[in-house]
Amino acid sequence: MPLFRYVSSFVLFTIFTVVANAQADKTFPTNDEINLMLTQSERAIQQYKPLIDREATEMGKSGAMAATKDREAMRNFEVGLKAFRVKPQAFNSPAGFIFLEFLDDQSRNATLCGGGALSQVTLQMMDGNITKADSLTHLSQSCTDVSASIYTARENAKSLYLRYVEAEQQLAGQGVEAAGKCMAILKKKSVPSKP
């Protein structure tokens, strides 16, 4: 019998905790949280910039083409970053999703840089060019490390953006609920009373 009480208490506690969390007000990301995420993202991207130059010089034509696209994306990132630095709350909008997508693309591009360099290592080794193979190995490892850093920044941005979406959804729900109450009051007032 005491075991049943403990289990029952645990189940009730769990249910009340879940209900309380579901009813908790959702909050929009703050300026401080957004600025911290922007700093983290900027640092990761700054680590990637010199690797793009190395990719262009060490990986031949395919590396140069990839680097051109990455540099263009960097310029777009820097424009967005400046805008968010001036007005961090702009992240709490569809622009935040675009920023999140940019981080996703850059993480993938850094991974591709690492994979491309690693595939060329094999070719260089087969040709007997050990120095070039060693340089490409370092490039591959650096790109892979940066990809992980950018991915971490992306996960932080994703978490903040999810909070924004949840808070926006809750706010919209509250607006619908308030509008429904107003309509009910108006209907009561507009119905003539019977004599």
C-alpha cells in the first residue's frame, strides 16, 4: 500500500508539472540572448573566412568556384549581422529564419570543404605529393572543426528562433481568445431584451 501512494504521488506530481509547463508564458528572445548568439555566429564565421581562401588556392578549380559562392554568402551574412546588431529584435521575425538558414548553409559548406580536401588527399598521396597531401589534410580538419562551430551557433540560433515562434503563437492565441470574448460581449449587448 505505501508503494501505491508513492507511485500515485509521483504520477500526480508529473501531471501537474507537465500542465504547469504547458501553461507557462512563452517569452521572446531578449536582446542579450540574441547578441550572444550573434557573437557566437560571427566568431565561427570569422574562423571560416581564411579557410575559404585556402580552399580557393589549394583545391583548384572546384575549390575556387565553391569559394566564390561562399564569399558572396559571407557578404550577405555581414549585411544581416550589421542589421541585427543595430536592431536585435529583428531576429524575432522571418529575418531570423533567413539567418538560421544561412548558418545551416555555411555549416554544410564547411563540411563540403573538409570532404573535398580529404578526397584530394588520396589523389595527392597516390601521386607522391606528400607535402600537398599534408596541407590538404590540415585544411580538411580545419574545415570540419569550423563546421562544428558553425553548427553549434546554428543550434543556438534555432533554439532562440523556436522560442520566438512559440511566443508568437501564444500571443496570437491570446489575441484570438480576446477577440472571441469581445464578440461574445457585443452579441449580448446587441440582442434586444424581451419585454
